Amino acid sequence: MLGSTHGTLTTDFRARVVACGEEPHASVVSLPTATRQGGLDVSGRPLQLAVPDLDRFFRPRSVAVVGASDAEGRPNAGITRQLIAWAERVGARLHPVHPARQTVFGLPCVASVAGLDEPVDLAVLLVADPLPVVEELGEAKIPFAVAFASGFAETGEAGAVAQARLAAAVERSGVRLLGPNTNLNAFERFRDDLEGPAIALITQSGHQGRPLHTLQELGIRLSHWAPTGNEADLETADFLAYFAQRPEVGAIACYVEGLKDGRAFLLAADRAARAGVPVVAVKVGRTEAGAEAAASHTGKLTGADQVVDAAMRQFGVVRVDGLDELQDTAALLARARPPQAEGVAVYSISGGTGAHFADLATAAGLTLPALSTAKQDELHTWIPGYLNVANPIDNGGHPVGDWRGRKIIDAILADPSVGVLVCPITGPFPPMSDRLAQDLVDAAEATDKLVCVVWGSPVGTEDAYRTTLLGSSRVATFRTFANCVTAVKAYLDHHRFASGYRSPFDEAPRTPSPSFRKARGLMRPGRQLSEHAAKQLLRAYGIRVPREQLVTSAAGAVRAAGPVGYPVVMKASGPHLAHKTELGLVKVGLTSASQVRDAYRELTDIARFESVDLDGILVCQMIDRGVEMMVGVTHDPLFGPTVTVGLGGVLVEVLHDTAVRVPPFGEKEARDMLGELRGRALLAGVRGGAPVDVDALVEVVLRVQRMALELGDDLTELDINPLVVLGRGQGAVALDALAVCR
């Protein structure tokens, strides 16, 4: 049985939904308006997320600092000084606001927001309790505000209540709020002397973004930093959707502790996928300890990690584990051109180094194609014949005194099977390493293919590294083999994903199917359905079940067995009856009327003894060939309905071999789910077994998805187990089912 439901979808999106086809900066509309415009899917959830116009947040014309101070030694004085410097950099006029000061750092100060003499785009709140100020901001029609104050949801239940009050006040005011429990990272200095696509950064913990901010010192451009804090209003999804439409942004890097609204995140990720902007994320919560720590820090749900992982993959979000991986992968994705081929060539001055990297790359799923005989012969023109140049390519020592080194690199890059060249330089060995680095940079400038270098020296002060490699915008430089492999894999995966991406929201059903009308009449609010009733629900959606009849007497069982066809299976059926086999309430292989009659009496006797509430006994067709699978629906607190598929029978509980997706999704995702299963070989036939009907299994997954979308929160759990998948062309049959209604 699938795990029980621990929560339901609690998203309201602050009604930030727009109908499909609206402009990116469309005004926020109410939920009823969105419904009239066709902006919702069949279950009433938004198909697009309205993107707040954050231009005036990041580049305001005028800024008010509420609580500004120039009293030395006070925290507000240091923050005010920083904000004044930031305002000068972005060309904004700054207005200090304080009830007891005439001036702050020589600037005229007003007593309250109401005293401002010009429209203000952004208010920075340096006050312990921002709640009383929010209403004033609304009256002054200030569109954006930042609240640094802590003591909200990150502190526990009382803080969560205070944050809810703040969020409600923000909602009433019309102000868009960043925070609370945020910091000054949005107002950091960004270098304006760097060129090329930039990384936009989103972090829920300000400190965790520091390593990426310092990428600027390595020549990698950053354009924005959104430290979202507790996300009482503006959240990760808002900034993700906004950054995805910025022309200067080449990639978005995120550090996420918890998602405020899972579906809003997916809508934003969908916007990035449509725009072809890669998103790389560290998502805390893979372990119980990490999940608990994240909750205490941000006060948000981390989400069941398998669901989070699957949802991110569906929408092309590259999930990495460390901040070092985040910065290296985001930097590569931001700057590299699309691949011309998926093959990776490894070029090294040591056979051991090449073999080591090749092992790691192959284990990660990268393809290292063997170079053609003609290409190997060409390389042996410059490389001794006893060295292996098939791939990895061992040069035995990069040529220093002449032109041969560049010829070797150009020849490798010219191979049509090679899309990426990786050169691991495990340590500096001048002048060879210096010349090798320069040749790689020169070759990278002359090709559209990706050239990667792993500079393995722990020192990192060498001129070949600091000047030659980091000075190139065309070479991707790494410090570890693992990070290079991770980033290259993400690069190839992203472009493969982006080239075939079709938004599932564009294909999501807008109106209920005829099956929905049948199913609604079968639902029993607040109850678990009996097996018989659950199968009727499946039948309504065209999912095949065995021939069966529900009977209430031994004579009725005997009469039913004839048309069902011997041998038969008999099972107790009743609401809240989930584990029939353990109670002895299943009898299989019954071949005669006397066995059926005896089985009926035995099943009803056991049911009385166990105080089981029956609606009858099922006499079922016996199906004993095929592969047992399970397909089900549960509700995730962040993402709502999720669909799971896996090996069925007792194996689902023993092996936990399952794959999950968040609706809506299409046939490709359904097939990809099957490909993720460790036991997928069973579907192709093992030990002489015939392949089963995978197409029928995929169809069941898609029909269950339709149930999840249409029945929504009213169907809190569905478990088809086992679903027997028969031989190719013979279909799939749901032998047992459990359904729980809200």
C-alpha cells in the first residue's frame, strides 16, 4: 500500500495566476477571473504564474530607509551607510525615514513614510516589527519593501503566527515584501566590467550564497542576488520566473531550504524551461536531519525528497548537492554554447590520469566514443605510436617547443563525434603545463565546442591557472574531477532536455472527462472505499479489472463462479479493509462449487471474528501470469497529487523500487518513470520470459494521472496493487485497489 497521506495541497498562490497567452508582466487577476479566462487546469489549479515586475526592486529610482540611523556603533547605522552606497551605484535617490531625526548622514530625514515628497519604488525596513509600517507603505503606494527583522516562522509556532499576520497585512496593502529574516545581499556590489551571460542567484540563506558571489573574482559575471528569507510574500518562484526572462541571465543558481509553494515553483521552472534558461539548485532535505534543520531555519516544508527530486527533473532543474557543484555547474551552463555532439574526449599527459577521469565520466553516464582509426592515425603523426589515442588520449607529454600541441588539440576537436574536450592537468609542471593551458585557450577561442580543464594544483596561484585559464571566457576551468564530471553531465542533459521540451501545462486538460462524471458518483467523502467500490472507480476511467461479482451468500458465490470462470479467487470486500491476505481473507485457485461454498463460509467467519465490516465477498477471475506492478496516487504537502509506479505485490514494501511524478505529465515522462526502476528488466522478459505489455502499463499510468488531476484533493490516496501486466498486446489488469476519499 502506498504511504498514507500526511497533508493536502494548501496553495493559494495569493491568486497570482494568469490565463495562458498573457504577457509576462500581466497584472495579477483574481482566481474567478482566471477561471473565466481558461487559465486553470481541470482541477482548478493555475497553468501560469504571474511574474512580478521586479525591475523597480533591483533598480529603483527612489528608496526609503525606514529606521535609518547614523548613530555610530548601532547596527542600523552600518546598514544605512551600505544602502546609501548602493543607491549611488544604481542611481537611486535615498530618503531616510526616522521619527526623531532631522538628518541622517547629511541627508534630509522625514518622520514617516507619509512625509515623503516623491513616489518611492522600494522601502527598506530597519525596524524590529515591520507589521505597523506595512499599512503606511500601502497608503503611500510603495510597490516593494524589504524586512530584515527575525523572530518569525523560523522560531516556531508563535513566530509562524506572527508571520501569518504579517503576510495578511502585506496582502491587504498591495505591497510586495521580501523577507522577513533576510539580509543585504540584494544590495551587494556586482562587477560591471565582466561580459557574457550572467548568473542570477536565489538563496534562502544569505551566507550560502557567498561562494557564488565570489565567482566574480574568477571572471564570472553575476547580475542579481535574491535572498528570500522566510518568504512571507515574495518567494523563490517569483524571482525564478523573473530571472528567466532577463536577457542578461545565462543561468539561475538556487540554494533552497524549503519551498513555500511547490506548484508555484514548478510553474516558474516551466517558464525557465520554455526560455531555455538552465536552473541549478541545491535543495536541502535529502535526509531527516537536513529536513529538520531547514525547517528550523526558514519555517517551511522541505517536502518528501523523492517527490522534490522527481519534480525538479520533470522541469529540467539540475539538482546538485554542494555549493562547489552549484557554482561550477551554474558557471558552465551560463557560459557554454549548445553542444554539437554528446561525445566526450579526454586528453591528458598521463595514461593514469586519463584512465581515472574516464572511469568517473563513464560511471556518471557520459559517453567517451572511441576515435576512428583515421583519427588515431592522424594523432600518431604527432604522438608516439606506443601511446593510446583511442580515447582517452595519452600524449605522453604535451609538446612545448613547437606547433604540434595545438595541432593535437585541434585534431581532437575536429572529430564529429566529440562535443566536449576535457583536459585534466593534475599539477603544474612548467613549462609543459603553461604551454598546454595556452594551447587549450587558443583552441577554445577557435571552436564552438566546449573545452574544459581541471586544474588540480591545491595552490591555485600559478600564472597558467590565474591568468591563462581564468582569463579565458571560452574555457571552463574546474578544480576537481568530480565537479567537472557533474557539470559536463548537467550541460549535456540540459541541452538534450531543452531541445525537446514541451510544457506539460500547455497540454493539461482544461475540462473534466466523461469519466469524471461517473467517478464523482462513486466517491464516498471521508471514507476508504471497499475493493469492489475502488475497482468501480478504476472502471470509470477505463482501467481494466478482472471479471468479478460481489455476492452476499454462499449460493450467490456459486452462481457467480460460473460466468466468472473457474478457477476463481474469493476475497472479502469492505471499507477500511486494506490487508486482506494477512487476515486470511483471500482464497485462490478454487475449482469447484463445493470449494466456493466452503470458502464463502470461511471468509465470513473470519470477518466476524476479526470484526471486519463487509459489503460482501468478491468472486474474481484468477489471473496468475504477468509482472506484478503498482500504480498509485498520494498527496504531497508541497506539490499536491503525485503519481507513483513501481514493482508490485510485496516487492513494493521490500525493495521500495518506485518512481514518482507530479501531474501534469505526458507519455514520455510515464515511460521515463519505468526506465528509472531497478527492476525494469522484468518488463522486457528475463530468464526466457516474454516481454510484457509496456504500452498498456504506460496507459494505466496516464489514466491514473487523469484521475489525480480531475478528482484532485477529493481523492487523497489511490493504490492499485498488484496491477498485473500481461504479455505484449494483452493489456494490464488491476487485481486489487484501495482508494481513500477526502
